[in-house]
Amino acid sequence: MNRLINLAVSGALLACLAGCASTGAPSDARAQILALDAIWSQAAMEGRDVDRVVSYWADDAIVMPPGSSPLVGKAAIREFVAKSFETPGFGISWKTADVVVARSGELAYSTGTNRVTFGGPDGKQVVVEGKAVAIWRREKTGAWKCVLDIWNDSVPPSPGNGD
């Protein structure tokens, strides 16, 4: 009898855990997005695989780079990323500081800082420190994709030594 009770309790516990996992609790989603975003930043820092970097955006994503018109859709974003990677001295990295997930578990936004480097007209390295906001959407597959990405400068760009 005890064995049947233990089996029933174990089954109920497993069912509850499976149900909880499928609801996409905000704390789980937050951790998923933080981990995903860190991998994305690493891929962008490596600057070798345009398709890998672009894969983190949704097909209908909008990117709003500073001083430029919005880029709508993956084709436009891919072209922007490819040109950026071809720029002499280009580098990018970011660190997400916070992620807030909607109660529904379908949307989230993240905030953080970024750093972009590139060769200036005088040949010196330019370093631009920035701040950013990204909006994430949980796709039907359960994967999180960035749907809106916007950043701007924290301070005016300055010549740097590439630190």
C-alpha cells in the first residue's frame, strides 16, 4: 500500500513539475534570455559568423541603430551585420544588466550596455560606449527571439586604445 501511495505522490509531483516547466515562469524566462543574450554577444564579438549572429533576431525584427534608419526584417539586418563585420577595426560586445518578463510569459525586455569599436577616418580606433534596450518574444516553438533592438551612445565617441 505504501508503495502505491509513494508511486501516486511521485506521479503527481512529476506532473506538477512538468506543468510548471511548460508555463514559462518569468524567473525561468529571465534566466533563459540572460543566457541566450550572453551567447549572442559572444558570437557577435567573434565576428565571424553573420548567419549565427542574425539567428537571434525574429524574422520580423526591427533594429534601430544610432544615426540610421530602422532596419526591418532579417534580410536588412543581415546586410547591416555583414557590412559591420567588414568595417576595419569593428568590434561589438554587450552586457545585459536586467530582463523583465511580462506576466503572460510571451514578451520580455532587456536593458544593458554595449561597446562598439571601429577605425576612425584618421586611422585611430574609435570606442563608443552605449546603452541598449531589446524586446524579446517567445516564438511558437518556445524559443526566445529579439524583435526590437535599439541602442544609443552613453557619451560622445572618443579615440581609444582598443581596451
